[in-house]
Amino acid sequence: MIQTDVLNCGQGSVGTWFDGCKTTPKDYTKAFLLAPSVSIDLVSGTFNETTRATLIKSGKLIALNDILQITEAGAKNNYQTLPNKKKLFISQGLLEFAMEFEASPCLVKALHKLTRKKWQLLLLDSEGKLMFDNKGGQLNGFEVNLLDVDNESVNDGGSKIAMITLTAQLTQNGTKGYNERRSFILDEAFYDINGVQDVTLSKVASTTLDIASFKLNIVAGCDGSSPIVGLNDQIQVYNTAGINQEVTWTDNGEGTYTPTGLTAIPVLIKLYDMANSTPVVDIDNVQFYQSNVLAVTLTD
């Protein structure tokens, strides 16, 4: 069972006095995009680290970078004003969140790719409360009508850094969910969840392509230099026919890996989660990586 704080005022008298800890959302510090196909039963389902990792590796849960600033716009309701000054309600204003992130070329490209799909929105506040849409006892994200990325603002050298803004406008149903069905899960582990990071596999420049001296280099794909460690059990080697090779990798602690068991034939090397059959791998369910495919032909 997923423990939540659920407020249901659909029937009976409405309480307007609340004692104890305030459950009001604090400043939102992180956002997640959830695939519309995901709906988790709050009684029989789970949303623990393992479940979240599975969703991230399947591309159904996207953890965005830490939010530097978030503003809300466009939520005023729509009315028609008659000649006698009487107002008639037309429709609920749509909630619209503008989330600002520190810009980098890699993040800008990734955000533009995300806008091509339909998503739901989850929001995490500074107290570790993950806000979601509780639809009939199911964990859902708030339904998104529009996901849009503005042009990158430049670093002006004096008062602000380069930033990129991602705007998420909720649908009528998503806005209703935020106003009337919103609930939360309290878990500080949400802060530690990272998005999927692209990494680059290459041979160590100082080594040759003979089996005895070959070493693999794994670095962050965005800057091309930051070493990535801890992936020795996530490296797959297979031949051009797609047959896996039994290779053991030693993590040298500096972003390089030494193989044992490579053969002198053309091989392909990549990161791969064999247990879950996914090209996205993880460390402790909080760090996620995907790589290029490196083709090498080794000699004896």
C-alpha cells in the first residue's frame, strides 16, 4: 500500500479548519514527467525506488533537473459579463507552470525532444512531498495539455546565468485534479532521483587494439570528459551476430575499465541492463545511464 494524505470533500459538510502540520505545497524544487499510460493502484501497487527505477529505464518516468525558479500563470477563470454586470461562469482557468532550469546544450536538446510526446506532471516540493492526481485511488500525474520550451536566455555576464524555461499547461481535467484531487507521497528519496545521463564509450587513447592492453573509457556524454564509475557490471559485449560474450570488467576508479575474456574478433560494446532487457542501466536505482555502441576489432 502507498501511504498518502488524501482529502475527499465530495460528500457531506466541508471542513474549513485544519490543525496540525500544514500540508500546503512549499516551493517546488523538482518535476517529473509521467507517461499517460501509467496509473498505479494506491492500495495494491508500489511506487518505491525499484518501481520508479523500472519506469525510468522504460522511458515512462522522466526526472527533470532541479528547478531554479517556478511561476504559475494563466489560472484565472473565464466569465461572461452581461450588460447588467452579472457574471456567468464559462470555464475553469488552466493552470500553467513555467519552470526555469540552468541551460546547457544537452538539456536544451533533451527538453525539445520531450515536448513531442504526451505527458503527465508530478511536482516535488522542498519538504519532500510529491504531488500527484489521485483519481479514484490511482496514482496519476496531472494531465498536461501543452509542453513547450522557450528559447534559451543568455548569460549576461553580470546578473543572470543562461536559463531555459519549460512551460507545462494542464488540461481542464489536469487543473481539476490539481485543485480537487491532489494528494502527495512524502519521501525524501525523491530528491536523489536523477534523469538518464548519456555517456560515451571509447577506447582509452593510450592503449592499442590488442587484447592485452585494451581498456574502455566511459565519460559523460555532455562534456566529454567527466569520468563515470561503477558501471563494470552493466557493460555488454556481443559479436556482430548478436551473440553475447562472457566478459568481466574491472572498474579502475577513474572512468576506465579493464576487460577479462575479450576475444580477437569484431565486437560491439554498450551499456545494457540484462535483467530488465533495457539499454538504460542504473546504480542503486537513483543514477541512470545510456550509451553509444562502440565497435572494435581486437588483435591477439
